[in-house]
Amino acid sequence: MSNTSNTNSSQPRGIVNTVIRFCLEQKLVVAVLLGGTILWGLLVAPFDWNVGDFQRNPVPVDAIPDIGENQQIVFTEWPGRSPQDIDDQISYPLTVSLLGIPGVKDVRSYSVFGFSTIYIVFEDGIDFYWSRSRVLEKLNSLSSGTLPTGVVPSLGPDATALGQVFWYTLEGRDADGNPTGGWDLDELRSIQDFIVKYKLAGVQGIAEVASIGGFVKEYQVDVNPDAMRAAGITLGQVIDAVRQSNLDVGARTIEVNRAEYVIRGIGFIQDPSDLELAAITSRETQPILVGDIATVSLGPALRRGVLTKAGSETVGGVVVVRYGENPMATIQRVKEKINNIASGLPSKMLPDGTESRVTVVPFYDRTGLIQETLKTLNSAIEQQVLVTIIVVVLMVMHLRSSILIGAMLPITVLMTFIGMKLFRVDANIVALSGIAIAIGTVVDMGIVLSENILRALEEANPEDSRLEVIYQASAEVGGAVLTAVATTVVGFLPVFTMEAAEGKLFKPLAYTKTFALLSSVIIALTILPAVAHVLLGYRVRDRFMRTAGAGALLVGGLVVLLFVHAAGGLVLAGFGVYYIAQPYLNRTLARACQWSANLIAVGVVLVTLASTWEPVGPEAGVIQNTLFIGVVVGLILLAFWCLRVAFPSILAWTLRHKLVALTPVVMLVMVGSTIWLGFERVWGWLPASVRQRAIMVDIAHTFPGMGSEFMPALDEGAFLYMPTTMPHASIGEATDILKELDLRIMSVPEVELAVGKIGRVESPLDPAPTSMIETIIQYKSEYMEDAFGRRLSFRYDVSVGDFVRDERGNLIEDNQGRPFRQWRDTIESPQDIWNEIVAAADMPGVTSAPKLQPIETRVVMLQSGFRAPMGIKVYGPDLESIESFGLQLERLLKEVPSVQPAAVFADRVVGKPYLEIEIDREKIARYGLRIADVQQVIEVAIGGKPLAMTVEGRERYPIRVRYMRELRDEPETLGDILVPTPAGAQVPLRELATIQYRRGPQMIKSEDTFLVSYVLFDKVPGNAEVSVVDDASRYIKDKIKSGDLEVPAGVSYEFAGSYKNQVRAAKRLMIVLPLSLAVIFLLLYLQFRKVSVTLMVFSGVFVAWSGGFLMLWLYAQPWFMDFALLGVNMREFLQIKPYNLSVAVWVGFLALFGIATDDGVIMATRIEQTMLEEKPHSIEAIRLAVVRGGRLRIRAAVMTTATTVLALLPVLSSSGRGSDIMIPMAIPTFGGMAVASLTWFVVPILYCWGQELKHRFGFEAQQVRADT
């Protein structure tokens, strides 16, 4: 066999054989490289592993990839200006200029009171920092007159909104960390702005630290117009006096007694009294001071953002990570800086004698989410490795080869981490899922190779060179292993072609899965043969040496038992005792001991697995969990073992009844197609008389087709509640609403903390108006956990049926106790908590809100510009038209059954009350006044104008001049404002202008200069995003056709949201997926060089594909797996619930396509070799040869399929953070590989059929090339 293989090997196989032989002969080189690889992998692993004194440089870690648009922000402030002024004079001219930058895809602008925010969206291929330089270049080259005088646009921070990873509040706390209060909001804001903010901004990796809440301190000069008139002072004179009263100067130096003195003129304002003494003018040597005609005081500046915590106002900040930085490491550095500055923050002694120190208290920290997702993945991978070891040991019943195969897995994972570091692939829930779904496939390489090596060693003569036998066995299947890996890698190529959000999300997964597969084949062809020669090839003939080695193993086991791990040490010591006694045992007893050793090893691994997996729950204990895992794994393995034992008989029968055997396979493929596309699309060609029969109607309802969505939502452990107030609400009214909302939400027992925000953080990343509410809701975990997401156990009194508490009423931790459930019995999922929150937050004056989470919201807003998963963008020529049409769409969307009515909301574009002062040009001309003269008085007297900044050490505060509050806060008194004329008279404003009320915009949005408004909506739970959008679109089009909805001239609309990512990905996959399958076909053809054999093997793709869809359909059925095993409901254990056809599911199918042909390749290769060796010349001989060839490979095929299926059980049953993304990717592979066992029969049947046809038509029974 091996000679034939060598004779006909192609060049690639020659290279493989050379590598195998080199590694077998140069084991020291292999050992050194292996040790270096393991150490390197440990140093770059994203998990927080303790590697002693070695300095780690881990792969960057985040919760999910940054899938937002490639965009830059241009932010422009123009204080006091209305949204209309901002849009006309800033946003529109800037948008026109920025559209010309190379690579720009879209330009979105938001014009809000006092500022403009413009998002320049670039093509994905444009470098982030290159785009920043182009934007700066364009801003610096703006022609004069483009923007108003004194208005300077600035480039936003080099970050995206997804970089807002750490939010905190400043609170007064005592030495024990208990809240004490005692600090005013303006004090806290000053500490935030001038101490905490600057300290944190200097941390490596931070792009920005922005402030929110409290009051900015301001020197307020409130002038009295009556006093000004009496003194003959104009507002302009007051402004000049204030500006010229705040100044320091330098007068170089003088030399005195050979010493140089620096001369300074001190004149900065340090106190309100300094301003009161500022002279405006003098009358007959009598000075007129600012204090004579105005009240000077310290007060709060105008604010456009408020932060509340649990119903009370507070001050806080948000830390933004720079683009491309490691969020996990950066947050850690921020925490270290907070710890460093904690003791130096201001403190004060309260009247009761308590010392209150300002403390930085986080309320949103992405570290927790990152650590929990990493913990979920780490646990899943560890459990997969242990499950795989159990499968291998039980299937092979050869402990040393099982250790050999099991050792592949951790080394492969470490090599994958090295690949991630070298290719700059960040670690996140999606990327690391690539390793999780590849574990079963990774071990297949070792199984095929080890199984062949074991068989070759069993069949070899005792005199044969063990090295040569292992070499020949490895070379024999090397080509098949390479082909299997190549098809798996090629199957994932469509993921590399994905673009935009889906590409950013799943390309890291494609990289990690590819790294894992390539690492596994490298290990299988280099390390595994060399280690196999050491473990399996050497035979110690010297009795003394053998006894000494066994004694060393016994001593080592005892050391491990006493100082490291009891169970592990016991196992090692047991093996030592066995090898010492082995020479004295007869064959039967020795074989029984070998079986016992295998079973003991399985038992140890089972107990270890049960202690980490805990499928029954931690309260059940290790024994019950071990029993449950043993039963589940045992039943599945028993089924595979029965198939393996019965395989020759079943195959022989199917070869005699080919059509009967293939009929279920064909039906399975048809059912899979029907599940995917729906009965109507697949069988719509049937006559109407057939389709209208009762049974066909029932089938059509049973198989309506799968719904589509972009991706399943990641459970972040927090909600973001984003309703809006009415546009006319003042900031005071909005603050009261926000406080009330906090208290209502906090009344839900499962809610741990609610922190609300209205308006904007002082950052270009946040363009929110004061009507927008954002409440971050942290809800309690189902069971009480520690800081790392590990479930805690507490002392439980079985006799009482309750937990034991100490004298303070606190639970007592006890590793032998039970976990404490923090949710009420009626709350079963986060969706139930959300429903409770929505019900509690229902109050007048506030809209409802779609279900959102912090990261999810940032991603959605970065992609679409609005704060909902789905919405409609309405474009039009004017604000009134788009608002009117949007309101009509709002009414219609509420009528769509799959749309959540409470979440539908159309922008109230022109709902803000305006007071407009229209100056009469004819009247002001009579007094010799210009428009600018009157406008300056309006701007300063009513709005107030910051004129200068005080310099008080490191602190800076504005000085503002304004009319007294009682003269400017009532619309009726605005007409009394005095306007000075050139002649010295002062004329009331009402004689120069008309004051009128009207409605105007609170925010003006535009895209590529066209006005736009949004109609937001959300789906009813259980519906797919794409299906909901299709339903809404169809309903609106029907209303337009029927005349119930009329689209005004110039108005257009389009649906937008994350569903577009799914639509785009589906279109791309329609092109790339067939190409990928074609490449897989070509790879198989290069392996077999026969179209017929290639088609036979390729048929496994369609069988597995159908199995994947069948499993997805079963997951949506309420009766599927609805039974208890040892008291555990299997639906709950396997997290069974409906899943839509998302990009994540398609990624699972792509992973399946790559491995679906592996068993077929192994089976067909062996059958071809058998046919070549036996050269059958009759139909019966052909069938016998096919059965014999299949029997030789069935063990490897069963093991590869069993490991792939069972290795996915920990993923499918995981319930930790991040599992909602892993499970949809694992379902197609699980279902497909469970059904792919049919290919064990399909390939031999088709192969035999082909050979029989050749024989019957007079051809030779077999003309194959002599290789494998």
C-alpha cells in the first residue's frame, strides 16, 4: 500500500512526506520548536492566564468588533444660535465642501441649538488616519466667507462612539466607601473638568474624556437697564469694561544687584468683587463701576446636558478609547490611574464629623462584558477539549494515543493566538467563536492520523522499524488530511469576501478558524508523528529500565497528589503501580487493566468536565453533573458505536437495495430546501389544485420559509432605554422627567442601577438634543456572581428550605452551598425584565423606546444615524413636508402586525416653540441704527454672551454679561430691552421690532445636503428583521396604490437599519458561495482525478446542508427535545428556541460545507485503494470490496463525526454572556454533521453503483491511480 502511494505521489505529497520524515528523525528540533510555540502562545493569549514573571503582550480584547461606519466628525460650535441658523450657515456649506473629499460615501449633518455635528462616512477601504488628514486639509482650505466670522470648525476625536467604554460619576464617600454627599454640583463639575478629566486624558490609549452633568461655574454680570439709563451707560460700554478688566501682562525683566527679576502685571479676576470694581466710565470725576449698574455673582452657566443616578442629579464623565487601541488594556490603565489619584482628590469634613472624599464611581464598565464573554468562550473551549478527550479515549480505547490526540487541542489554540497576534486580529466574542466551532474539526486531523498509525502498528511485524511504520502510516493519509483541511478553509473563503459591517464582524472569525485549521494540520503532520513515535513506537525491553520508569511515574504522581492536584496525582500514581505490576500479569488481566485505565481516565476527565460545565446546575453537585454528562455523552457515543458495529451489515444491505437506501437522502435534501425557502417558493410550480388541498395547505403553514436578520443580539447585561420627551419640553422639565424615570425603573426588583442622561455629553461624539433621554440600566445577573462573572454559592439549610444569613442579614459564602437566584420566579429571561421596565417607565410626556443595549445602540447609530434597529428615512424639500409624511407613516406602521406599535415614533421635526424678533428695517433706520447694532443687544441682553475667561490656577471660568433674570425670562418684558442709538438715546426694543411666536425645528438632519427625518420602529419579539421590513414595505406600498397614502411632491422614503447588512450579505453570498463550492469541488477533483468520484464525495455537502436546515427548523418547534433526562429539561439544557437565518447562521453553514466532505474523502480514498488491491471482476466482488474498504475507514469516520458533534455540545448548552452569538453558528454544523453520517453509506453506494455500471457495460471494474 505504502509503496504504491509513494510511487504515484504528486509533488505536494512529496513535500509532505519529506516534512514528516524530517520531524520523525529530528525530534530535538521538534521539541524546541514546540516549547517555544507553547510559551509564545501563553504570552499572547487574550485570556488572563498567570505565566509567572514573564511579561505578557496579549492580543487586544473587546466584546465585539467595531462594525460601525468608517467615519470622521466635524464639530462646530456657535453658542446661542438656533438649529435653522446652524444649518443654513454652518452645516450646509460645510457639507457641500466635505462631499468633495476622495473616498467619501455619505455626509450626515445634525444642526442643533448651539452646535453642528457632521459625520463624514468614508468607504471601508480608506485608512482611518488618512481620512482625518484629508478632512483637516479641506477644513484648512475653506474660502473666506464660507462660515460666519469667528466660527471655527474642528475635527472630532480619533475615536468612534463605540469607543465609549467607561462611564463614571463623582460622588462624596467616606473611608468605607459609603455615600455621604456634602458636595454641590458645581463643585463636583469643577473637580471633574480640571482634575479628573485631565488625569484620565493622559492615560495611554485615551482619545477623549468628556464631562456631563452638574453646573459649570460662571461669573455672571446681570445688568440693570434702569441703572444703565440713569447713568447714561450703554450695554456696549459694559461689555468693553468687563473685557478690559481681566488681563495679565508681562514687562520683561530688570536687573537688581546682579539678579534678574521677571516683571508681571497682575490683573486677572479672582473674585466677583474684582468685577464689581471694574470702571466703565466717569462722570465729573465720579467713576461709574460695573457694580453700580449690575449685580455680579457666581452662578451656573447654560447647560444642555444633565446626568442623574437613581433619581438624583450628579456629575460624571465618559472615557473614549482611541481608534485601534486595546479596550481591555486601556480600561485597565484607566482604573489604575483612578486608584492612583483617589487619595489626592478633594475632601471635606461634614458637620457630623464624617470625612467626605470625592470618589470616581464607575456605572458602565465594558470590562465586565469583555471578561464575561471571554469566560464563556474560555469555558466552552475547555469543555470542548475535555469532551473530545472523552470521545477519543472511549472510541480508541488506547490511552497513549488518546493523550496524543488530546494534546493537539491546546497547542492548536495557542498557535491560533499567535496567528491572531501576527495578523493583528483582535479577540472578541465573534473572533474566538471561530476557535470554538473549529475544535471538533481540529481534532479530526489527529484522529485520522493516529487511527492509521495505530492500525499500522498493530498489523506490522515485530521486526519492522517502528519509525518506518509510523512514517508510512502518516504518509498514507497525509494527502487526504491536506485535502480535508483545504476544503474546510476554502469553504470559509466567502466570509473573507464580506464587506461593510458583516465583513468587520465575521472576518476575524474566518481568520481564527483558518488559523486553527492550519495549526491543526501543521501539528498533525509534524509534531504528532514524532510524538507518536515516542509514545507508541519505543518498546523498553530492559526490565530494570521499565521498572525504574514506572517507579518515577509513581513518585511523580504522589508529588502531584500531595502538592498540586489530588485527582491528577492519583491517576499518575495508579499508572505507575500498573506499569510496575504489568510484567507479572497474564494477558487477560493486563487487557482488563488497560480497559480499567481508560475508564479511570474517562472518569477523571468526566469529573473535571462536570466541575466546569455544570449542566444540571451548581446546586446539584459534582456527582449529579457527572452522571448527567456521562449519560448524554454515553448515549450519543452508543448510537455512533452501534452504527460502527452494524456498518458492514447495513452497507452490504444498502448496496443490494440502492434506490431504497438513497430515497430518504433525496427526501432529506428536498425537506431542507423547503425549510429554507418555504413551501410556496420550492413547490409553487405544482398545479393550484394540488397546492390547495388540505394537506398541502398544512405543509405550507408548517414550512413558511426562514426569516432573516443581520445577527442575533448579544446579551450585554445592560439595557439602554432611549425614549424622547416632547420637543417643547424645557431642560428643567426634561430633568424632572428623567429623575422620575430613574425612580420608576429602579422600582423593578431585578434592576440594580439606572443612570439617566438628557442632552449631550460635551463631546463631538454626542449630538443629542435635550429631548433625547438615555438611561443605562444595569440589571442583576440571574444568580449572584463575583467580579469575574463566576457564580457564587452560599450556605443553605435544607431542613428550613432557605439560605443561612449572618447577624447582619448577609448571605454566607459556602462552596458546598447553593447559588442565590436574584430574579423573581416570574422572570425567566432578560426580555421579561425589559417588559417590566417598559411597563414601569410608561408615563405621560414620554414616548416608548425600542429594546436596545449600550453597544448595540452605538453600532446602530453609527451605521444608520438613528437610535433603533429599523427605521424609515424620509427625504423632502422642507421640514414641514417630511414631518407631515413621517407622521402618516407612523400611523400606518402601527397597523403592521409584526411591528411593535408602542415603539413606532416619527420625528416631531418642527415642534420646538420659537420666539422670533423680526427687526423693522425702516424703524431702526430712523434712529441711525444698523441690524448688527440691534442684534448685538438682543444677543447679549437676552441670551448672554461669554466675554472672557478667568485664570484661577489651572481652572478657567467664563464671564457672562446679560440682563437681569426678571427682565428677560418673560416674553412680555422682552420688548422693554433698551437699544442705544448713536445720538445717545435708548429705545425700547418693541419700537424697533415685532416679537412673534411660531413652531420651529429642535434639530435639523440632512444627508448629502438633503433634509431628512426618521420614523423609528421595532419588531414584535419572535419576528425576523428582514421579514418585518418586508411586511412594512409591502403594507405601505399597498396603501399608496389604494390611494390611502399620498406621497407629496419632492418627498421620498427608504427603509434603513441593520437589516440592510443582512440583505447586502445575502446578495454577496449568492455570488461567492457557489464559487466557493466550485473550488471545493476542484480540490476534491485534484484528490481523486475523477469527476464521478468527486461528485460522489461532493454529495455530502448537500446532505449536510439539509441537516443544518432541518436542525434549525427543529429548534423552532415547541415539542423538539421537550423531555427531561435525569430531571433536566433538554430544551433548557440545549438553549432550544427559534433562530432566524442571520449572517451568523450562514457562517455556521460555511463552516459545515468545509467539513461535510471530510468523511467522504476518507471513505472514497480507502475504497479506491481496496478496489485497486483486489481488482474485483464481478458485481458481488465489487460489493464485497466496497464493504471491506468502508469497514477499514469507518472507525476514523465515526470518530471524526462523533468528535465534531459532541464537541459542539458545550457551545450549544452554554448560557453565559456571548452564547447567543455562538449558538446560531454551531446549530448548522451540529445538525449537518449529525445527518452527514449518511455519507458513510451514500459515498459507498454511489461508488459501488458506478463500478457496477462499468462492469455491466463491459468496462474494467476499476481504473484508479495508485495513491491516497
